[in-house]
Amino acid sequence: MQSLKKFYFGKQKYKPNTFIGGVSATLNTSALVATKLGISVSRIKAFKIVGADIEFAVVGGEYTIPASCFINNTEIKSYIDTNGLVSQFTGGQEFRNSTIQTVNFPNVTTFNNSILNFYNCVFLTSVSFPKLTRIWTQAFQLCTSLSTIELPLLTTSGFY
């Protein structure tokens, strides 16, 4: 009976847990998304384009946002990680100079020695990192449009 709930005509049902807004013109396949995020393409399920946005399920546990992942990206509008699979930012400049407006990373606890994560993201209005305890240098410098900031557990930050 359990297997009948999981499978429908031999295909496992996956619900999207990651939503990235504005990038469908360039990230239009699961292989491109996997490469961008530095994970195996077999971890991307239920990939779907919805207008300018993409949604998909990441399976197989946590992952990190790679260094310079969306640096200078003029398409990205949002990155919503509903299941909290992103565990940390480790390389720096992940979204620097991009057009990101909204981010939600519910399980990121540190920007582990990475800097300039959202530097000069002038369109960024809303950030939600409910478990973040530490950020490093210039993480949100020049983010002049920030109006909603959720960092309730933040204890350590670098300058700017």
C-alpha cells in the first residue's frame, strides 16, 4: 500500500521545493540547474518552467550555494528554498551584483568565511535567514532597497 502512495504509473511524485524567479531564459533544463548549483542532475526532479521562473525538487539531502553562483546575473528575481535544503554559503559572492529581490534560506546557519554574498544587490528588498548566526564582511553592503530583514539569531557579523 505504501508503494501505491509514492508511485503513480511507475513514476515517483515529487513536489517542488526550490523556486528561482526570473531565470527560465538561461536555466531552462534540469542539467543547467544542476551545473549551476554544483549538484548531480539526478538530484533534480519535477523540473518545470512557469513563465520566467523555474521550480523543481532537489532530492538527496542538503547542498551549498557555490561561490559566485549568480554573480552579475541580471535575470534572477528570487530564490526560495522551502524545505531548507541549502545548508550554507561557503565560497563568497554568490549573488553579488545580481538583480535578486527576495531570498528565503530557512536552514542556512552561516556564511562560512564567505564575503560579499549579496554585495551591491540594489533590488534586494527581502531576506529571510531564520537560523543564520554568522555573516562575514560586506554581506549586504550597498543593498539600498532592503526593507524586510529576518535574521533573528544573528550574533556575529563582519563590517558593512
